[in-house]
Amino acid sequence: MNSVTCPAFPREGRIAACLQEPSLGANLSIQPVAACPAPAPASGEDVLSVLARLLAADIEACNRTIVARMDSPVALIPQLAAHIVAAGGKRLRPLLTLACARLCGYREGARHIKLAACVEFIHTATLLHDDVVDESQLRRGLASANAVFGNKASVLVGDFLFARAFQLMVEDGSLKVLEILSRAAATIAEGEVLQLVTQNDLSTDYARYLDVIKGKTAALFEAGCQVGAIVAEKPEAEAALAAYGMSLGIAFQLVDDALDYSADQATLGKTVGDDFREGKMTLPVLLALDAADAEERAFWERTIEQLDQTEADLDRALTLIDRHDATRRTLDRARGFAEAAKEALAVFPDSELRDCLRDIADYTVARIR
Ligand code: IPE
Ligand code: IPE
Ligand code: MG
Ligand code: MG
């Protein structure tokens, strides 16, 4: 397995130590995982690395907060949390919160650190729950927490991380921050439930699909970016950063849904084809279905609606998605939202950080994991 370290999250000795403690998962075989490879631009340094370098002290402090706050005397909690945290992840959301705070001129104080950790905790909690719901076996290049520790432990530690996120919000002391992040947490759950009820339903349309991805993914990007303006006490920047986060988050999930059919599994760190096996109505399927002839429609009815699938069906699904150019068209939509994200930043004066946030939008479309 690749052993590139995420620039935003070098593996912490403490987490590694956690993993070695006797536990339910004592016989885990933890290996470093390829953390942040993205297509490198001509300069050779990808934008996540640039951002992690510009915000090195902040992200380091955020990582320390994450490690400290996932601790608990109930050993299974840090063991399971360390399993997913130490596996890497791009740390995109906390980087965005930190970058947005700095972009708004936040210089004194450390509110953005705790809130960035809070955003990553919400994200991690949703991943733990999402992998149970989706029955996913692979996360961040490792066996998922549910595969290693079981569904019950994953759900409960997810609850713990949500609760920790709320503690961090309360410590921040701003009712406005609490309002925005708690609303996002509720919206994520709504998005996941809406997805559950549209699953296997071929009548799902683009508007409903957008509702799902705005809720389950973009809402946290939106809130995490807006919080940057709040800690900097720049109310005039809140709408622009919220709009940036929303468009970026939509683009991010569109690409995720394309990658679920087309990525290299080892690079993605998740099982390719999970969405198909679950019968999820994601945009590649919506587009292929929309252009389907009678025989193709019968295929989607059998595989997505009735979940009657054979081993060969994922390949057939890919063939139909390719035939109707549905991956490219999904990525085109993502590019449109990435452009909207960049436009939302126009209200900020030119700066290295603003350029980075613009580049993050391009990265989101070009990413391969
Ligand atoms: C995965 O998010 C969940 C989605 C919203 C698609 P990321 O791709 O940001 O996951 P990590 O944190 O890098 O593993
Ligand atoms: C991600 O949706 C949304 C949340 C984690 C809330 P997916 O189900 O597409 O995410 P992955 O592909 O499992 O990371
Ligand atoms: Mg999932
Ligand atoms: Mg996915």
C-alpha cells in the first residue's frame, strides 16, 4: 500500500499508540494509507499541500485538538476513533474553516482551531454512520470501522464524536456558531434519510438528487466556511463564504458519485461500485437512465429498483454509463458548481489564500480520491 502522508495530517504517535492498546480490534493490521494524492499541477505541489503549508501551525493545532478530544476512559472509543482518524482523509473541511477564518483577517485567538476540529468531528461521525448504513467495507484505504469493530460500536462512537463536536461548539460560546453548525448536523441527517427514501426509486429526478447532495454533503461545507467569517467578526463575508462552501460541496459530491463508478479503487480508498450495489440514484445513473432504450431501462429496473444483481452487472452498468457519456456529463455539472464557488470569492481582495480557495474548487473536480 502507498505510504504517502497527508500533508494536513501526519500520522500522530499518540494515535498509533492508541491502536496498539489491547482492544476489541487488537488484531488490526493498520497500515499507512495514501492520504492526499491528487493530480499535481505543473508547479509540482498540489493545492491541498499548499494550503496545509500556508496553514501549517493552524492545522497542527487542529490535529492536536482532534487527538485530545477523541480521548475517553472508555478505551474502545479512542481505539475506534483512532482507526478512522489515523487512516488519513484529506482534512478538506477543517482546512476550509481555517482558510476562511484567515481570509477574513482573523489573526488573534484560536476559535477557528476548535471549530475546524468540530467540523472534522461532524464529518467523521457522519462517515462512521454512513458506512454502517451503506454497508461499506473500505474507508480511507483500510477496512471500515464497521467491518473491524462492528456496526454497534461504529454507530455509538459516531454518536460520541457528534457529542464532542457539540461540546466544542459550546466552548466557543457563540450562539450563532451553534445555530449554524447544529443546523448543518440536522441537515446532513435529513440528506441521508432523503437518500434512503430515494434509493431504488427510478422516478427520482435531478432536483431531488440535488436536495440529497446539498443536505448530506454541501451543508457542512457551507457551514464550515461561513463559520470562518463569524470568528473573524466579518458578517459582510458570511454570505459569500457560505455560497462558496455550498457550491464547492455540491461539486465535491457530484465528483464522489462519478468516482464511485469510475475510480481506481486502491487510489479512492473506498469500494468502487458501492452506490450501484445499494441502488443509489446518483447522477451517473440518472443521466444513463434518462437516455436509456427499453432494454437498458429494464436493466436499471432489475438492478437498481429490484436490487436483483449478478457479478457482471456492475460492468454492464459502467458500459451504459459510458455509452451515454454520463461520467463526463456529471463532471461537467461539477465543473459548473466549482466555477460558481470561485465566483463567490470575487468579493475578496486578491491574496494567496483566495487563490488557494479558488484552486481547491478546481482540485475538487480533478481529484481522483
Ligand atoms: C467523503 O468525504 C464523504 C463525502 C462527502 C463524499 P471525503 O472524500 O472528504 O473523505 P475523507 O475525509 O477525505 O476521507
Ligand atoms: C457521503 O455520501 C455523505 C456523508 C458521509 C454524510 P457517500 O455515501 O457517497 O460517501 P462515501 O462515498 O461513502 O464516502
Ligand atoms: Mg457511503
Ligand atoms: Mg460516495
